[in-house]
Amino acid sequence: MKNSLSLIVHVRRILLSSLLGLLVITSLSACGGGSPVTLNQANLDKIQQGMSSAEVKSILGEPSDSKSEPIPIVGGTKTTYVYENNQDRVVIVLKNDTVQSKEGHFGSAQ
């Protein structure tokens, strides 16, 4: 009985430690707010008209901010991805999940 109680206590400690570690990692990744990818002209040049949002994210990662809105009259959805860091900003506009335009402003020398 004593051994099984000790085992339960040990397993509980491991589970709580794992849960705490996962919570810390999740919290820290949320603090970054956006893409860890370097924003530069070379990465922007990889984005081409007609690419899907998944292809954009495979190059630039998750955007710092995104906004989707319906397109009046013609229908569909316009989605704007914004990627930002201290000096750089990239904006990708998608219509119905395909790239329509891209724009980048880079503060540091590329």
C-alpha cells in the first residue's frame, strides 16, 4: 500500500511539472506575437500572386496580425496579413485565400 501511494505521489509530481512546463512554453511563445522569420526583401520576393495563405505562412510564418472581411457586391473574403518587428513591416492581401498584393518596408539595410 505504501509503495502504491508513493508511486501515485511521484506520478502526480511528474504530471504537474509537465503541465507547468507546457504552460510556460505556451505563454512565452504567445509573447512573441508573430513571425520569428526575418522580414526582408528576399523573403518578400518569395511571395507570389496566386499563392495560398498556407504557402505564405510556410515562408513568413504566422502573421503578427490578420484581419478578414467580406468583399461587398462581388462576394468572397479579403484577408490582410501584417508581419511586423521593430523596424520592418510586410503586408500581404489575399482574396479568397490567394495572394493579391504584397508590400514591404524595411528599416534596416538589407
